[in-house]
Amino acid sequence: MKKFLIYITFCFVYLLTFISSTHAQELYKFTSANFDTSNSVIVLSGKDTAGGAVMSDIKLVKMQNPSRVYFDIDSSIITFPKQEWNFNTDGIKQIKINQFSTDPETVRVVIYYDNGFNPDNIKFFRLKNNILIKLKDDKIGDNEYFQNTYRDEHASSSDFYEYLTITTPVSHNQDSIVEQIQDAFNTQAQQILARKELKLNTKYYLNNITTQQNGLLINGFGAVTIERPMILFNPTRIVYDLPNTLVDMKIRNKDYRINETESVKIGQFSVNKARIVITTDAVSDYIPIYSSDNQSLIIANYKKTNNSTLYDKTGNVTAYNKEKIDSTTESMVLKFDTPLVHGLDRYNDKVILYLYNISKYHDVNFKTAYADTLFKNATIDLMPKVGLKLTIPVSQDAMISTYLGADGKSLKIKVKESKKALSETPPAIMLNPDPSKNIIKKSTEKKKIVLDAGHGGSDAGAIGGGIHEKDITLDVAKRVEKLLKQKGYLVQMTRDDDTYVSLQDRVSISENYEPDIFVSIHVNSSVRPEITGVETHYYHQESMSLAQTVHSSLASAVQSPNRGLFKSKFYVINHTTAPAILVEIGFISNSSEREQLISEKRKQATAKAIADGIQNYFKQYK
């Protein structure tokens, strides 16, 4: 009997020890799940743990009817609702992520696919607190998965959107104590699901905004990218566009107060682009500040920001790498021993990056690494208390892009210099310059503009209610001409009276004048009389910035629907050398808008908006 009791006691102690050790094992907590369509990567992000690498042994299980694979992640939990993504594309059809069990704690990812997809191409990578599931057989290095955080260009081949179905749990009120207890203990209980069909930009879904005294914080899921800001006037405001971004309906087009004198509004500028407009007199002081996981973004007045509130851990620069992409494009890659929190300020002749939580770097290694690159004149300065300021001089026409590593510990800055800037040599030093020669820098020269009033003479253009398009375009073009000349610009009209000018002659006039920009003014028409609105067309990529800036001014000033930007192959904007756009200022086929188009108020407001947009363009890009 005594031996039996000892045996029972031993078993009981062993069982307690086993249970204790099992529950003492640290869980890996996933905080978000995102799908990057451009790279076909599922990114599972979680908090760092001291227990070592998760996913030490992954087993991919294949199943049929329907074709699918799944894998389990042991000792893991998800802290977000279960995910169900449905795609209307070839290859991957559906992805499900849920808490498969809680005893033991296991997360399961199921991927459904069609016959054209090869599941053997699925690869797994661990980057600190991120797990990457690569669905295509493309190479990906341990630290080479970068997410684009900033870009100068306002249109890119990486811009995309696709139809996606989002399925999310809907909370419901339990009618009884019994139901509440059941829900509390039964984690596998069925949930009410809401399905929503979206034309979703799979890079970033923006669903929350919080204002502060010095700026605003936006949150979402995915990877956020921000474009070079635009500055507008009357009132003074700064505009940030977020490509491949969808804005939640509940926060669109609402005014949020930052402080007594500043406000912000977020809208869906186009099907795959969000727009943030901050009304403030301190436009030059606002910069974007990125979190280390690139899920949230602060746009703040950096002069009023308490830098110490942006991070809870400091680190150092550990490596300096470089990459030569082609004859005009190079990248600088900095690596750190802690996830980076950084801000960016873009000037015409430089880009400044604020590395807020980085305290040390090696000056000699930095200068040696980039001595023979486009970054040879870059400098690093210490900021007060903690932080580094990286300044990279560039030419006026350079294109800048920045990228943050998936683990937050690497930052890539890519510079594409213009061939003209690279070929220019410094002028010779003149000890005794000839005072009779007037040497004028190009930056001080007056800008030249060609204004093209659409149609004319025997070509009436669109006609509605007895009104001819050619008369409206000439009137508005002359008003723009007057406003631009008052601002000090040189203006050439393709026609200044009711005469016919062929499309080829309009292009010849522009090419002979050699302007900085070409702007054609037209009035729209449609077989559907209910359609109204303004739109702007461009064709060549270098005309995109001009189109966006002028259209933004026009859409803000004219009370008519914003129909957005269009890439169109109109003859005059296709064959001119200078950046060229064609502006459709309204619909003559709509009786109500036609009355507005011929009114003094609408014509003057349209002309002023175009002139202001042109001036904004030269201030930002020229």
C-alpha cells in the first residue's frame, strides 16, 4: 500500500510538472495578417518573444476537392479576428487564417488554388517578428524584402488594384448568461460573418485617423506608401497622396480638427489612391513619420513633435551597403540593430531622413562606403538628445524612393538621377569675368508656357444648346493668359482669335517656342446628358506631375464633380516635347453645367484655378 501511494504521488508530481512546463512555454502572438499582391507574400506580424524562432519545422499538407494546402504554426495565437480573403484572379483563389485550436495553441493557414498554381513554390521565411509566406518562386533574401514607403513619382507600374472579398466577424449581443459563458469557453463557436465586395488596393487599407495637437496619426493594414506632397494656396494647405490605398467609408471626406487653426480631411482621390489634405500655414514643417512596422503613419509638424514619444527602444547603424541598378540609379542601404522609426522631408535639391531612434554610426565607414556613388556628398548629423539626420543632396530632376525592410531594421534610399545632371560639369572659375556678359542662371529665367484653346474657326468643337466649345475655350484661355502674365510668366497662345489651327500646327507652335509646359483647354461632351465634372488628361510619364497639380487646383476651385486623371493619347499632348496636359473644364452636353460654363463666375474661377495650378507646379517641380 505504501509503495502504491508513493507511485501515485510520483505520478501526480510528474503530471503537475508536465502541465506547468507546458503552460510555461511562451506563446507566439500574431498581431496582424496582410497580403501583398505585388510580391505574392503573406506577412504575419507578431510581437518579439524570448523563446526563439517560431516555425522551426513547417509541414505543408496538400489536399484535393477543392485543391488546397494548409500548414499549422504551433504554440501560436492570433490576436485579430480570423481572416478570409477571396480573390477573383488566376492562381490563388482563397486564403484563410484562423485559430485552429487552443489546446494546444495552433494557428492554421489554408490556401485554396486552381490547377494553374504549383504549391511546391511556397516558401517560408522568418524576419524577427514577421513570418513571410512567399507564394511565387521568386528569390527573397533574409533581409531583402522591402516595402516602398515614399516615392517622388505620382504614377508607377506598381500601381494596381483588384477585386477582393473581405469576411470579418460581426459582434452580437448574447441574450442570456448561458450564451455568454458558452462564448467565453468555446473558442470554436460559430461567428456571424459579414462579407463585403471591395475593389481593394491590396497594399494598404486605411481605416482610422486620430488627430493630435501637432498633426495626425493614421492606421490601417498593409504597407503604406506616400508620394511627394503638393502645396496649394487660398487657403494654404499641403496634400499627400497614398497610392494603392483604400479609405474606409466611415472616415472619408470628414473634417478633423488638429488644433484651433489647422484641420485635415481624408478622401478617396481615385479608385486606387487616397488623398490627405492638411489646411495649415506651416506647410513646410509637416513631414511623414513611419512606424517600424509600416502599418501606421504620423504626419506631423516636426518642429512641435516630441521625438522621444515616437519610440521606446534606441539602436545603432550596423552596416552600410550600396547597390548600382543602372547608369543613373543607385541605392543606399542602411542596417540597424533595432527596428527603425524615421521621418522624411523632401526639398528640391535634397532629401532629409530623420532616424529618430538611432544614436550611433561610424562616420569613416559611412563615407568610405559611398565615396564613389551618387551618395558621395551625403552627410549625417547628430540631432539633440537622440537621433541622426541623414541629408542626401540631389539634382532638381532626381527621383527619390525609400523602402523599409520587413523587420524594420533596414532602410533603402533609391536615387534616380537625370542623365543631364550626371553629364553636367562644374563651370570653370573665372578670375576676371567680363562685366559686359550677362550670365543668368536658368533658375532665374522666366518660365515659358504654351496655352492651347481647343478648336476654333470652322472647327466648332462640341455644341450644346447653341453654345460652341471653341468660344468657351478661347475665353478661358485668354483669362489664364492674363493671370499668368501678371505672375511674370511668358505665354504663347496657339490661337488668340476665332481661327482654325490644325493639330499639327499647334504642335509646331509649341515646339518652335520651346516652352516649359503645354496646357490645352477643352470642354467635354457626352451622349448621356446627366454627366458633369472636370477631368485632366496626360500621356507621357513626365507630364503626370503637371496633370496632378493642375487638376488638384481645378477640382478644388470649381463646384463640379472630380472625374480624375486619365492617360489619353490626344494628338497635341502626345506629340509635344514639353510636359503637356489637356484639361476638360466641364460638360457642354449637360444643360445645368453649360449655363455655368458660359457664366462670368465659372469662367474666371476656372481660369484662376488653372493658373494657380501651373504656379504650384513650377514651385514644386521646377
